[in-house]
Amino acid sequence: MDTTNDAAPGGNDRGNGNNTRASGTELVRFEKVTKRFGDMTVLDQLDFSVDTGKHVTLIGPSGSGKTTILRLLMTLVKPDEGTIKVDGDYLTHEERGGKLVNAGERHVREVRKKIGMVFQHFNLFPNMRVLRNVTEAPVHVLGLSKDEAEARARELIELVGLTEHLDKYPSQLSGGQQQRVAIARALAMRPQVLLLDEVTSALDPELVAGVLDVLRDIAHTTDITMLVVTHEMTFARDISDAVLMFDRGKIVESGPPDKIFSDPEHERTREFLSTVL
């Protein structure tokens, strides 16, 4: 199922230095993807795509397969059937001698550089100050110079509102501030698509709004593609070009947020939204 939409978010390249493809071109493609854990089929012959520059939100009950999609893109798990493409390249497969085979680790690493993820839990390096948390991967993975990485990190740390905390350790920050560092760290890798996995679920309620405001700003002022799993329906409505409703590993309904949240067609969507709105 394609998730196309004619309206492209405006903005600049603060969040995404590598995204040179035109908006409207396909960036992520799942084709006939099935994922099982034991006897449980979590994703069932899933087909969908996300275009460059779009913000697509996945909603649905726990266990419906949403987070598994993000984990597949990060290659934390691999599909049992089907293929995934990112920017035209197979993620866990590659073509050799005219045949599609399991990809080697080098191929996977190169394609995965196009993807950034912010997790539920912040996963910051506890022994590194904020600035180094954001510069570490760009230096060692992307090969940026220390000066270039620091200049970009300072820009991103300003974007998430933490300039005065550059020299603090994660333990000296609130949960909301740590999550904002994690957002800056993901953006520092210049991904073409940013994955957000329930990024406010581990936060105290009073800290949620600040993190969501940062993400709204990124959505509205950069051209980065986003694939979002969230139970924050107001946030989803604000930032999404398309919303996909999942149930039992399948997309049961998709469309623009105003349609999904105001006039859903599928009974399962109406049931789910009645419990979260």
C-alpha cells in the first residue's frame, strides 16, 4: 500500500544534509514482508512505501507490528519473507549474478547509514558529555573531522534547545532533555529517514510536551522523511502527511490524518481511536 501525498513539507536542510532526492520519489519500500516470532506472525505480507520528505505515522494496538517495522529498518531483526528497499537499495539483500541473495554486513552497513532512529529509551553514552554524545558517531562512522562534527552538533543541540547543557553528562539531565539529545544525535548522522519509536513513552507526563514541540519544529522546518510510531494522536495529526492503521500485522486503513482521525472507514480504526482519543 503506497503512502503518497501531494503536499510536501517545506523547510531547509538543518535536519538532513544528504537528502538530495526530489520530494515525491519513493524512499522506503516494503514488498511482501513477513516477520514471525515463533508461531506468531507479526507482519503478514506487508506492502507499503514512504516518499521522500513525507511524515508517515503508524498507529494501532500494541502487538500490531508497528515497532517491528522500525526494527526491520534498523536491521535489529530480519524479514522472514519479502524485501525492503531504502533509497532504491535493498536493505538485507543484494543482487549477485542476477540473483537476489542475503546481503553481506558491509552492504547492510552502507544502506543503514541512510536511516536514523530515536528509541523509547535514550541509549546515550553515560560516560560522555552531551556534545560528544552527538559527535561520536559522525566522526567514527561517517568519517567527519572533529571540527566539522562539532560544528554540526552545536547547530543540532541548539535546534533541540540544549545549548546551555553542552558540557553536562546524561545523568545531569532530565529524561526529556536526554531524549532531545538522542534526537540531535540521530540527526547528526544525516539520515534520509528518521524513525521515531514511541519517543515519549518513557517520559514523565510533564516532560512529553517539550519533546513533542522539538519534533514538531523538526517536522515543519526540515525536509527529513519521518516514520513515526506513537500513541500521541494530537502529535500524529499535527505532523503527518499520512497515517496507517495497523492490526494483526496488516494495514487495515490509510489516509491523510484529517480523514483517519475524523472520519475513519474501518470499524477496527474506529474502535482503536475510541480508546485513545
